[in-house]
Amino acid sequence: MLFSTAFAQTAAGGGSDFQAQLVQFAPLIMIAGVFYFLLIRPQQQRAKQLKTAVAALRRGDKIVTAGGVIASISRVINDDEIEAEIAPNVKVRVLRSTITTILSKPEPAKGGKSAPKDVTTEVIEGEINEIDADADADAPKKRRAPTKGAAARAAAAETKSTDDSVKTDTTN
């Protein structure tokens, strides 16, 4: 008796079965899309960036390993290993796959090719320079304290002027 009423209710829908199923699953499909674009895709992009950065590691880079050890790369051994200095004169071999973060890269050597700056960085640096120039122009001029030489000259001049005044007083 229960089964016959259940079949009767589904048959009374009147629409196509595919359309009804699509309407029921549409919220689930939308949730999956939101998860992909907000969680999965950004994580994949970060992993790809880390992979390329780890492949480009060189001597002098500061890194953090999966164990939380902060180190400086002293030598690249091969494609899988590096030698990292964790304290002065304490070097360890580290697998590249355990590197989780790259903290800093050293400045390129003088005379070498420097990485081109993007437009945003150049604009921001220009604005900072303008702000610094305006602040320097608006700042009151600071008076310099006399140096030892200037103080000695001032004291000598004062002594000389008092000696001259004493000599003129005695002649009268």
C-alpha cells in the first residue's frame, strides 16, 4: 500500500525527469563551483609558484623547512637536495620537497642583470620618493651644533676681544 502511493506521487509531477533532477542538483553543482574557485584553484596556484621557486633556489636564499627550521642555502647539491646553514658553521642536507617557504632572495651582484620591476612597483616607489621630497621641503631647517673647532675659535675670539678691551681701558 505504501509503495503504490509513492509511485503515484512521482508520476503526478508532469515535468521531465531530467529537468527535475537538474533542479535538485543545481545547488550542489553551484557549491562545488564555489569551492573550486575559492579554495582549490588558489591552492593549486600557490603550489605551482612554490614549485617553480624551489626549482630556482640558489646560494644565499633564506628558506623555511617543513620542520620549521629557518636556514640559508650554502650549496645546491643536486635536483633533490641542497645544503643549508642553520647556524654559523652548522650545515645540513635538506630535501627540496621539505621546503615550505622562501623568505628572501639575495640582491643580484653589481654589474649583473637585475630583474625588471613591474609597473606597480615603479609607481609606488615614485610616490614614496615624492612624499619624502615634500616632507624634506616642509621640515624646518635644523641648526647645527658647533663643532669642537668652531667652539674653540669662538672662545679664542671672545678672549681676544676681552684682552683688547682691557688694553684700551688701561691707556685712558
